[in-house]
Amino acid sequence: MNDAQPRILVVDDEPQIVRALKVVLREAGFQAQAAETVAEALDAASVRPPQAAIIDLVLPDGDGVELTRELRTWSEMPIIVLSALGEEDHKVRALEAGADDYVTKPFGTRELVARLQAALRRAAGAPDEPTIELGDVQLDLAAHAVRRGGEEIHLTPIEFDLLRELARNRGRLMTHRKLLTDVWGPEYADDVQVLRTHIARLRGKVEADGSPRLIVTDPGVGYRLAG
């Protein structure tokens, strides 16, 4: 193995998926470290901590959600979960357990690599930006102001906080519960309609034509800011 290449822990008990991921990751400049079970994954991650992990939700000896939660007790590495179609509840649970993102099986290899690279960039961190550029929208954190094409957009305090939270996690899928808790507080954790209403209003102000190009919906799960 080339130690200069980022090492990715691949946790899946389907040999064909593991083989495919090894090829995809190698071609993208990563090295894959495979594990088939929760126990193997925890051993591998503790002995030789990887730079990121790709975890299937269904494993022979447990649950990818529980594995994610266990890893999060001591590691901040990016975690992407793989899920089958129709596993919305599991996706939400995994994200709330600490996963950074998920990709649905059957997955597109380019999408998976792009999601992984984005997660690694976020994990690397960046200096605080007094102004965050979102296409033609500028979010000035210090001035508490938002502009599009140089023209100031009036946002309510809640709308600004919501956009700021999305911008600070740009590219990352934020669950309904996470956004509601971070912006409104824990007592609003289940009030999805409040969030949908404010997202609709925010889109109407920051999207050039109101269409969801900047704030992207993941049905039943949450929202992500494009980029």
C-alpha cells in the first residue's frame, strides 16, 4: 500500500461491492481497506485509523448506524453510508448518528468519489470566511448581511441563521432534525413543517428564480447547500 494515498475503510459484506469500490477508489487516488463486519471495522479503524470510511447500513453482525455511532465516540473522520433504495429512516438515523453523507445503491461511481472528496475537504478544515461565496450570493457573517449580485437581500434572523448553518456545512446533507435543533432549538426537533416553510421563503429570496439550485432537497431526509 502507498502510505501517501488517503486510506479509506470500506465496510461491506458483499464481495462484488467491495471489489468495485476498491477499483473505484484506486482510480481516484485512494487505497481501500476492507472489512466485512462491525467487529472487523472497529478493529481495523483502531489499529490503523483511516482518513475516511464508507459503511454499508446492513452488516452480518450489526447495523451500520451503530457502527457509525461507535466510531463517532473517538473519531471525527468523514463517514459515508451506503443504503438501498427505500431506507429513508435508516439514512436519517445514520446521519443523526454522525455520518457525513450517504449514497444510495446502486450508486454512481463519480457521485461517490465526489461525495468522498467533498467530505475530506470539509474534514481538512478551512480558515473562517468573513464572507462565504455561494455562486452569485454572498453571505457576510461579520456584517450579518446577504447580497445577490451586489444587491442586499433582507432576511429575517431565523432565515439568516438557517442559511448560515447550511453554508457552514456546504455540500453536506443536513437532516431536518439537525437543522431544526441547531437553528430553532431542541424543542423544535420534530417540527418539519416549520423548516419547510422557512426553506421555501429563503429560496424565494436567495434563488435567482426561486428554483432549488442552491438549496437542494433530499426528500424525507433534509437539505444540502450546493457546492
